[in-house]
Amino acid sequence: MPCLEISMPKTDEDTRARLATRLTDAFAESTPFDADIFGIRFHEYEYGKAASGGKICDYSDQRPYLHMLLYIPRISRTAKQSIVDTFTKAFTETLGMPEWKPVIHICEHPYDNVGVMGGLLSDMFDECAGKEFYYDLPKD
């Protein structure tokens, strides 16, 4: 199932809740998947526990280390462009930090590379079993 891991500076629970809502909405808007199957994991760090540009992040004069890792089945280039745009906007607007733009890695996978409920996703759901994944997608 699609999921997102975010590395970012430590923040309060209210901010994480707002981010979770905005990022989930952005995901559902940008992909053919329903919001209720999307999971998010926050990896937060304290000041001085990450580096960017070879300097320990103290946030006084630099953008902190910000990274999103999205695990998702194969999607079109257009969907990827939309995800990057909507995730970045959701993140920067929710935090009120327009200069804090995260790096977003999209890790695509076939359904037979995901285990759920003790089996491969392609074996657990008929709609996933017949899908092709080992091919080059056109630009769109």
C-alpha cells in the first residue's frame, strides 16, 4: 500500500496532525488511490541531529534536512509531477516555511514486491494479481 516517510525537525502534535491531513489530501488528489489506504510515518530529529550542505542543522541561517520517501505502485509521470507539487505546497504551507522545500524520492514497486496480511499483495487481491509492472512507462 502507498506510504510516506518524512524526515524533518521535531514539531508538535498539532502540526503533525495538520501535515497528515494535508499530505493525505494531496496524495488522493494526485493519484488514483483512495486516501484511506495511505500511511505516513514521521521521522523527527532534534536540533543538531542532522546535517545539510556539510553543516549541522541549527536552523539559524539554513534550510534543515527535509526528506520525503514515497513508496507507491507504478504511476504516470504526470501523477509524479502532481505529487511533488502538492506535497511541497502542503508541507511548506502547513509549516509556514516557504523556503523549507523537502527532497521527495518516489520509490515505485510492483504489487508482487509488497507483503500484506502474510502474503504478497498480488496474491491477496484479485485486482492486483493481473497488473503488469515490469515495463517502461511512456512520459505520460
